[in-house]
Amino acid sequence: MSERSVVHSTFVIERVYPAAPEKVYFALSDPTAKKRWFFDPDNPMPSRHEMDFRVGGKEVNAGCPSEGQMHFYNAVYHDIVPNRRMVYSYELLFGETRVSVSLATIELIAEGKGTRLILTEQGAFFDGIDSPATREHGTGELLDALGTALGAEASSQSASRFGS
């Protein structure tokens, strides 16, 4: 049997988006809206995405990145305060190998005409397959993709208001 290990880590990522908390919450909680930004940039077409956004509901996102092994994100929602907060746990698997289990909290705070998003993740990373630094980087990229999606929506709405 190979060496087994676990690394525990907590990280916090903040982003400020030029959209009201209701719009950010919608992008996080609506299955169609979330599918527009929550994906692996190396594999933008997940083979499976299911989302039941409610306390006790589950989310599954599965895809096969370039190295050819299926990745599975399996989440359960534990606490939801519309437009303010969501708490969920998730496991990440590479094939049949569980590489981590995390508890994440997303807070949405109105800031001017925008929203400050604060994501806090507490994770257990197994056997050196994934690392806290890699996860923090990937999560930051996902939050940047969310910002891009929110910006594109704002641009589209602005253009339609002015007849473009």
C-alpha cells in the first residue's frame, strides 16, 4: 500500500463584482447561469452537470480534462440565505480516487453598486494528489470566470438599453 497522508488547510478568496448581490447570487444558484462559468477552462464541456439548489440539495459536475481521467465534483448544500450566504461541502474525485473533501462558505456583501464575495474554504487534501495551493488557484480562476460572466451580462443589458 502506498503512503497515506492528509493536509488540512483554510484559505479565503475575495472578489468585488460590479453587480448587485441578487445578480451574483443568481449566477451562483441558478443551474443554467452557473453552467456558463463553473467549468474547467481546459474542458469547457462537462459531461454531466446537475444542480438542486436548496438546503440538502446536491450538485454534480463531471468532466474529463486533457489528461483523460474523469473528475467529479459532488456537493451538498447545508445553509442558504438568499442573496447573502451559502454553505456547502464537497468532495473532489479523480476517477474513483477521492482527492479532497471541503467545507466552503460564500458570503455576499453589498458594496456600493456592487458585491463583495468572500469565499472561505476549509479542506482536507489526501495523499498529495491535490494541494491547498492548487485548489486556491483553481477556485480563484472560477471566481474570475464568474466575474467575466457577470461583466458580460452587464454589458449585454447595457447595450440592450441603448438599442445596440
